[in-house]
Amino acid sequence: MLSRFAASQAVELTIHQPIARSLQDYLRQSERIVYTLFNHEQLQVLGNHLYRFEMRPLQFFSLQLRPIVDLAVWTNEAGVLQIQSRDCQLRGLDLLAARFRLDLEGELMAESSHALTGEARLNVEVQMPPLLRFTPRPMLEAAGNALLKGVLLTIRQQIQRRLIEDYLLWSQESCCSSVLPPPAG
């Protein structure tokens, strides 16, 4: 039985402190933002704007899932930070691994000089193992959609907590470093 699950999550952030550097400039710091949002122990750099993120284990009924997602993260010409999954593997469940597909897309943009908005969409398609084939479809769909919503909610909380803190730090570092004289040498 092929099952599809989906979730989306929007985020709106307002910075209530004086702004030293533009949010648009900050969003161009895609590598810095990746390391701000994701735990370093779970992240591996694969190449130019490409990262491998090993998620923490997720529980779905009696199954424990550990997705490993390759993510492309870049800022487009319009200054919008983009995130898109390129590949996904499941660790620990070989029987699901060949029949599992995960798609993640998201964006974050400066709405004004003091506000960021964004949205993420997560879709999963999986062939259910024999163990879950007799579980009623509405129950599977509700559980799967809730699991995905929880994943996106965690990402949203990371954005709300860490991103503004990092932006303010980056803004202060950038501002102060441009004022300091070059080192004597």
C-alpha cells in the first residue's frame, strides 16, 4: 500500500531591535544560516551549497525512522533563501528504504527591513511494510501528517529562536569589524 503524507508550515519573524545591516544581506549568508539552523553534529558539507543532514530518529507506530536528507541551500537572485531536498535515505529500515521518497522545499525572504517570512513544504511517499498494511488508511494518514507537521514545527522553532539571535550577532560583528582599523603589520 502506497501512502502519501504532507505538511506545510509558515513563519513570520519581526526584529524589534535596531537594525545595523539589512536582512536581505543576511539571507545571502546561506552557509552561516545552515549552521545556525541545524546541529553541527548532524550536518556534513557535501559540496557547493549541498549538505547532508542526519535527522534524529522519528517514531511512526512501531517503526523507528532515521532519514538522512541531502539539502541544497542557496540564495537566489531576488535575495530569497531557498532550501530543497535532493536525495533521502532511511537508516535502519532496509525494507522501507527502496520505497521511500521525501521532498522538502522552503524559502525565507526579507519582507521588510524588520521582518522575515517563509514557508516550508514537506511531502513523503512510502510503500507501507506488511506490518502496517492492516492499519486503517485514515489512521496512517493522520499519524503520518502529524509526524511531518512535527518535523516542520521543530524547524520553525529553530528559525524563531536561533535565526534572529544569529542575525543580530552577524549584524553587530559586521558593523563593528568595518569600523575597526586594519591590524598593524
